[in-house]
Amino acid sequence: MATVYDHRDDPLQIPPAANDGANGYRPSADEPFMNARQLDYFRDKLLTWKDAIHREAAGTLTQLQSDSLREADLTDRASSETDWSIELRTRDRQRKLIAKIDAALRRIEDGEYGYCEVSGEPISLGRLEARPIATMTVEAQERHERNEKVSRDE
């Protein structure tokens, strides 16, 4: 049977091990914003997240190659196919997430990480902790989403 997405766990969340910096370090507002230590912290966090996604995808691929839908009962087969469909959709979402992680890693290298792509203001450390691929401040993101909703409603 396939390992499937459990709705209680968000597959796009950062794995718990990636939430702890080396030696318990956590970026603080008391230090210069996006100093070398903070950049290293977020780079490590992003790379750990990306590695976890790759490991999960490899596990899914191995499972997919070793298992086949052998259920004789049509209901059991339909259930298995639904499980695999959900699993593959999850992997597709994670594939898109890897592109966002790679973009965040490029921003670190380019010296643009941690700053809003709209306003140029620093993105809060709390937001980056929760969503290290963030490209906008909370305020800019809310404006963007409101504008997007207005565009869809027209």
C-alpha cells in the first residue's frame, strides 16, 4: 500500500529538524538584519527543507516502482488509485516548492534575501522563520492578494 498524504500534516511545511539552527542559533532583531550569520541560518534551513523534499520524492518513486495495483476488488483498486493520485499531486506541489526554494537561495547569493520585492523593506524575521521562501512583507502580500481577488471578481 502506498504511503499517502495525511491531511493532518502539511507536506509543504519545513521539516522539524530544519527549524533548529546550528547550536540553537535563532536570528534576532537585536543583530544587524541579514548579517552573515542570519544568511547562513536561512541558507541551511532552505537546503535542509529541499533535501527533505528530495528524500520524500525518492521514497515515493521507490514505492511506486515496487508496488503495483494488484487489488482484485474494484473498490480496493479505486481506493489505491485515489491514494496514489493524492500522493502524486502532493509531489507536484513539492516540485513547485523546490523552484521557490532555489529562487530564495539565489536571492541569498545575490544579497536580496529578506527584503520585500515590492517595497524593498525588510521582511520580518518571524515571517521568514515561518516561510523562508517569502518574497514580500505581510502588508505587501495582503495588498497583492486583495488586488488579485478584485481582478478575479471583475
